[in-house]
Amino acid sequence: MTDWLKYIGLFLLVMFLQVMLLDNLHWLGLIHPFVYIWAILLLPIELPRWMQMFIGAAIGGLMDLNAHTPGVHMAACVMIAYLRPLLVASYVQDIQRMKGAITIKTLSPGNYLQLLAIIVVVHHSLVFFLEAFTFRHFGYTLLQILLSGVLSFAFILMFEYLRKNT
């Protein structure tokens, strides 16, 4: 039970930081950090996939309400929640024995960085391509994905190391 309380507290903190601070940072109109996806990455591995996708939809829906983007964040969050168990299984030999959240402690640092990079790229690609809804400015959209992804990756990694050390 205390694990769930910790997760809910961490989720509320991440959502607060995303909404109150990071959503207001739009450098050059290109960089939009999305650290709320860390909450999906941290979900316990033993949760059924439908529950992970439901939580992803709820998180994405909250972000859509805040950002006034109907369904964009929800679609991206459901996709990464769907892909997460498949990706984790490719990095973990005995997935049945693994319990708890996906962290840098439960995976090796190299595997965690790869998993995080894939999750960030998939999420950001979906968000920015769905927002643009055209390939007319393909280069600009790719630049948004790259710059926002790098900053999101750095923030999530920083939060993970802060969480690990506390």
C-alpha cells in the first residue's frame, strides 16, 4: 500500500511540475519538455497491460485538458503504455520475477537509458506529428521532436537520479 502512496505522490508532483512550470517553457517555439511520461515509465511492471493503458489514457487526458489538445497527449500516452511491457521484456531476461517500478536500479543504467530514449522518441513523435497533422513542415517537426526529446530525456534522467538518491 505504501508503494502506491509513494507512486501517487510522485505522480502528483510530476504533474504539478509539468503543468505549472514546464508547460510554460516554450523556448523558440521549438522546445516543449514533457516529463509527465516518466509517470507511465514508473508504473509497476506487474500491472496488467489494460490497466497501464487506462492509466496512460488518464494521464494523457489530463495533459490534453491542460494543453487544449484534444486527444493528442492521450493517444501518445496510450501508445507508450502499450509498448512499455514489450520494450521492458526485450531488456529483462526473466520478466516474471521482476516486481515494482521500472527504474535505473531495476534495469542496468544502459538498458534504462535505451528504454527511456525509445519511450521519449515514440511519445514526442506522436505528439508533434499529431499536432502538426501534416508533413508540410516535416523538418520543423523533426527539429521539435529532437530538441524537445533531448530536454525531456535530460529532465527525466535528472528526476530519476534525484529519486534514486533520496
